[in-house]
Amino acid sequence: MITFKQVSKQYKNGTKALNNVDLTIEQGEFVVIVGLSGAGKSTLLRTINRLHDVTEGTVEIDGVAITEARGKKLYTLRRDVGMIFQQFNIVKRSSVLKNVLAGRVGYHSTLRMILGLFPKEDKGIAFEALRRVNLLDKAYVRADQLSGGQQQRVSIARALAQEPKIFLADEPVASLDPLTTKQVMDDLQRINRDLGITMVVNLHSMEIARRYATRIIGLKAGEVVFDGPIEEATPKRFMGIYGESLEDEDQKQNSDHEQKEAVQ
């Protein structure tokens, strides 16, 4: 369903974020991409929906090269790819329902969306998306009145309202506590299993990756250094690849986040 063919990405400052990546991700897989900070995880993820252009190679979705798509073709391909960000990217002054309806903008004209003229069918899709993340009772609540975990689940519902074939999630639980992390990851797993939507998720934590993934891809300096089922993704093997535990990296990231919140 998603194919990387000799994909490389070099930034203007000379940093090579991806180096000759060849991958095929099949429909319905729950793939977790792991690696230390700077390994190229976010870059890899963002080439799938062309938030980043590649320097060399092609990325295909269902046999169509999104790296070569332009105009309406690119617009249509992106509509099939929902994305969830670490910082939620929701409009906090708007209601939960309006945030979820934003996932429907790819199906309507710009003028209609500016006027907020969503048809009844779209509202039904939005309510169903909220039901799937257990937030139906929050539909008319302002998003800024929700907890961080609930806001992330609103962003999942918004992506779900796109009716995508693919979900991309870039560190979706990095700023969440353990209980909320489980709720968000459970939602993603349930959507994957119930709807067959392909999941590609970036994580630092190997523990979480092994709990939810059907396949783990390890990146190091922009190259694929591991690609296999969770049974083969042992701590010993990854210690050999990275020279340090990804769990230690995850704890360091969480500590940095807690220090920032304490300062704020």
C-alpha cells in the first residue's frame, strides 16, 4: 500500500535525514517506527503525505507516486492520509464537533468550508468518529476545556472523519501520562483492527511499540537498520543496534518535557 523506492532526503543545511530507504507497508498493518532522536523518523513519516519532499526516489500509495503528484491529484492523495501530531493541532476555542468536522474539508469547496456549511452526512461521520474515541458526550464542549489526552483523541477523531486509508501519527503520546498514553494507543489499535486502516506511528518507547505494533521498523541515521515482527525486536538486539536503550531515550525525553512544563 505504501512503497518507498530508494528514498533519500537531504536538507539545505546538508543534513541527510533519509538515506536510500526501500520499504513496503501493506494495507492494514500497524507499523511502529523507532529510533533515537534525529534518526529520521519524522522525516520518513512526512514524506508519505508530502509534508516533506524527497531529494531522490519515489513514495507510492496504492501504486501512485505521491512524490510526483501535483494539483488535484496531490490533494486527493492527501485526503486519504490522516495525520496526528504530538501537539494535537486543534483549534482550542472551537467546539470538539467543529474540530472534528475540519477533517471533512477535503471533500468540499473552499467557500463552503469558510461559511461552515457542512452537510448532515458530514455531521453523522463526525459523531461516529467521536463515538469511536469515546468522546461523543463532549461534542459541544470547547476543546480548551478538555484534558491533553482528550484533545489528542479529538485529533484522532478529526483524522478519522477524513475517512482515510492511512493514519500517520508522529509521537502521538510523547506529552501524555502513562494512563492517557494507553487510552490513545488503544484507540489507534481499535481503529486499525475494526476498520483496517493502516497505521504508521513514530515512537521513542520500545515498550509501547512492542505492545501495539504488528511490525517494527528501526531507523538509525536515516537508514533502516531493523524491519521485522515484534518477536524479533528484543531489547538485546536493539541495544546492539543503537548502543543504548530506547527506553533510556524515552525517559530522557519525558524528563525534558516535565522540566519544560515546570518552568511554564
